[in-house]
Amino acid sequence: MKQLLVLGAGTAGTMVVNRMRRLLDAEEWMITIVDPHEIHYYQPGFLFIPFGMYSRNDVVKPKRDFIPIGVEMIKAEADVIEPEQNRVKLTNGRTLSYDFLVIATGTQTRPEETPGLMESEWQRSIFDFYTVDGAVALAKHLRTWQGGRLVLNVVENPIKCPVAPLEFIMLADWFFHERGIRDEVELIYATPLPGAFTKPVASRYLGEILERKNIKVIPEFLIERAEPDDKKIVHYDESEVEYDLLVTVPLNMGDDLIARSGLGDELNYVPADKHTLLSKAHDNIFVLGDAAAIPTSKAGSVAHYAVDCWSENFLRYIDGLELLPTFDGHANCFIESGFDKGLLIDFNYDVEPLPGHFPLPGVGPFSLLQESEMNHWGKMMFRWIYWNTLLKGKELPLPARMSMSGKRSG
Amino acid sequence: MATRTIAGKEVQVNDEGFMTDPAEWNKEIAVEIAAEEGLAELTESQWKVIDFCRAASADLNGKSPTLRQITTGTGVTTKELFSLFPKGPAKKVARIAGLGKPEGCV
Ligand SMILES: Cc1cc2nc3c(=O)[nH]c(=O)nc-3n(C[C@H](O)[C@H](O)[C@H](O)COP(=O)(O)OP(=O)(O)OC[C@H]3O[C@@H](n4cnc5c(N)ncnc54)[C@H](O)[C@@H]3O)c2cc1C
């Protein structure tokens, strides 16, 4: 029997085992997936928790429900990958051998890396929403907050879901408006980027929307430390921004397993070919999802398109054929903008997000880079699609590779 | 694509003044761009960072290293980088080292 071993049962790992159990012959291939946690989080839902739109219950399900029959699931943490021996040691002492390994251990937030964040004021006046506990604590705080200056700060890029901070600040605008205290609240977005978003055209469109919503952007802000007692964040160049309420998107890093195995870059992401997802160092290791050091967004939609391309390629590879450079970095993200509206962006390695319609030219139903109610419903439907279609590795009626039809330049 | 003369040599630059061909770069050019950036004389520590970025870029398909890649690779802390190349060290070093503008993120 041959062994396909998958580390991490999050979005990418779960899709991989579902897809592969269907495609690989059960007489020939064993599939094993390893993860220390029992709960699968619908992470895009964390965004809605602080504003009371979702609760904890809306974003959790048992991981087991999504692992198909015929896949062995081991509840344990991978301790170290030994690529020369084609094996993985688990922290519980067990060792697993593999013919092919898929690393899908994702990325996590590290608030402890920025001095001041996790000290006396953590979850008092400093919150995060990239973890379920952070989002729930912030929801509780916002229920009684009387207003003041809310500063949202992204510590460093890359972060998973690079649009989530923008969505957060736009939803905050709507939330305080609904509560009748928008005039009491100053909204500030302090980002290390030169503008509202990473790519020029989208940055311009989104920048204008923020301005209309009276949200101030402080670009190129690189936090060195927070001073929780004085309620301010301090840039490496010593400039300061004061806050009453700080919402941080902490440093994102891959799991320490990657560092322990000597497989990662300076942020514990694994270098991989951006078109085939094959590890640059080992020809029987693939990297899928947020764990990969490739120049596209760390997002569930990207992981989905990557798994689509990868699974066909993997079947070729085990037949002895070469891998085709099929994955184009396709990302497709709904951006919730408050007041029951949203935007949509669609881009890849070569093409930045552009205005237009998706997926049908001139028709949509989704509009690119423009606020619409349809886009909001797209975002809200995404949760159902995530649990019922995406994770189970079913095909979506959308092409994996990006299409230029329906897009206008800038 | 425009060209301009720096330290007596004609080089290609983009509209933001970043050189587009790292092979056209030399140390005199670095000194002159540094002066434009307000750094009168380049110290040994500044050269260490510049040299690292040139070498790193060769491994990154010509892209400029990020701030974190610079700090990890040189052992110079971010704080020190901000004093060596005030206001946006990653961008400033990239310009002086004749590399492209550091890409934001995706
Ligand atoms: C607030 C927020 C909003 C988001 N919004 C969107 C959105 O709107 N659209 C979108 O497409 N994406 C969104 N995302 C991003 C999306 O959730 C992630 O990109 C996606 O989940 C990545 O999948 P992954 O499998 O790579 O990582 P994950 O789903 O995070 O899974 C990683 C798994 O690896 C396991 N693991 C880690 N270390 C080990 C180890 N040593 N051994 C074994 N297992 C290990 C973990 O327990 C985890 O289960 C959002 C994320 C956040 C936080």
C-alpha cells in the first residue's frame, strides 16, 4: 500500500482528503490526516462575531464530520517532519511514514511577538478577531462600549484574508451607525501598506469607499510596540497613534513544526513552486493552503482553487508524468462593506483586482469592486457553501483558473 | 520606461525612480541615490544592509527582500534599520541598492 499523509485538517487538508479519497484507488492508497484539534472553525465567520451577526455556534463543527470514510484521522500534533526518511514524528511519540506528504498546517496569529499587546490590557482595551475567543470577547466589549477612538492595526503582512481588516472597519462603521453612536466614534485603520489594499486599482477603489465612510487610513504604519497603560501604539520611527480601543491583527506565522523541521522561511512558510505547489526542497512534499510561501492571498478560496488544480496534477505525478504549471494564484474574495452591501474582487498572480462583473460578463450577478447587495448575499451564502460543498471537496460550478471576461482595466 | 543619469551613468528607472535593471547598478550610483535620500555618507552598517539586499534579491528572482527578510538575514533589528534608513527602510534600501520597489503583499 502507498501512503498519502496530510498534516492539518483545516480548510485545505480537509478538501485534499475528500478529493483524494474519491480519486485514489482504495486498494492501492492509504490516506491519513493528522490534526491535534477536534473542532473545525469557519474562520471567515469570525469577522461577524464582534458585531453580533454570528455567535460562536455559527462557526464551529466537529472536524470528524468532514473526514470521509476510508481516511484515517489521527488526533495528534505533528512534531517534526524528517524528509530524508520520508516520515513524520508526532508529539505523542508515534512515527508515520509516507510516500507523499501534504503540508496543510495553515498560519496562526502571534500577538506575543509585539510587546505590549498581550499584557495587562489584553481583552480589556486590546482585542483581536482572528481567533474565535478574541472575536467573542470583542463582541462582549462592543455591546457596552460608549464610543471613542477605535484603531485597527495590522502588525505585519502577509496575513490570512488580507481583506478582513477592511471588512472589519467598514462593518464597525455600520454597527456604530445602527447603535446611534457613529458620531461618538472615530475610526482609524493603521496599516503597514502604502494604502487601503495591496494592489493599486483595488486600493484606489477601496480607499475612496473608506473616505466616504469617514474612516481614516494611516498608511505605512509599522508597529514596534503597544503602550497599554498610555493607550497608544508606537511606530519603529517613534511616531504614535493613540486609541481608546485597539483591535489588532497580530503577526501571522506558520506553525513551529515547520521551523523544527527546517523547512520554512523567516515566517515558517514552506517555499513551494507557485504553479504546482510542490515543495522546492523535496519532490514528494506538497504545500497547500496558508502554509505555502507563494505570492498569492492566504484565503480559503485560494486554497480551494489550488486543491482543484493540484488534485488533477497529483494523479499525473503518481503515474510518472511531470507536473503541469496549472495553478495561477486565483483568488476570489467577497468584501463585506456594511449596510447589507459588499464588494467582490477576483485576481491572480498576473492580474490585479479590476472592476466589472463576475462570473458572467455584463451580467454578474456579482459586481467587481463595486458595492452591491448581491455581493453581500454572496458572502452570507459562502458559509453554507463552505460547510456543504467546499470542505467536502465537491466541484463548484466555477473554473479554477481566473478568467478575464467581464473585467475592465482600472 | 524612462532613463536618467546617476553618477555619470545612464540607467533605466520606473516612474517612481526605482532602477529597473539591477545589473546597471554600481557603488557610485548607490552613494548618489543615498545622498538624494538624505544620507550624506554611507556607513559600514548601511553597506552591510545594502550588500545583503543585493545578494538576497538574486535569490528572490530580482525582487527586493522584505523588512523581515532583511532583519532575519543580517541580524540588524528593525529598530536599527529605521535609524540607518529613516522612514521606510525597506523601500529606501531597495532604491539605494538599485532593486525594484518592495512589493506590498497579496
Ligand atoms: C477573520 C478571518 C476571515 C477570513 N475570511 C475569509 C474569507 O472571507 N474568504 C476566504 O476565502 N478566506 C477567509 N479567511 C481565510 C481562511 O480561513 C484561510 O485562508 C483558510 O482557512 C486556510 O486553510 P488552511 O487549511 O491553509 O489553514 P487552516 O484552515 O487554518 O488549517 C490549518 C490546520 O492545521 C492544523 N495544524 C497546525 N499545526 C499542526 C501540527 N503541527 N500538526 C498537525 N496539525 C496542525 C491546525 O490545527 C488547523 O486545523 C479568513 C480568515 C480569518 C481569520
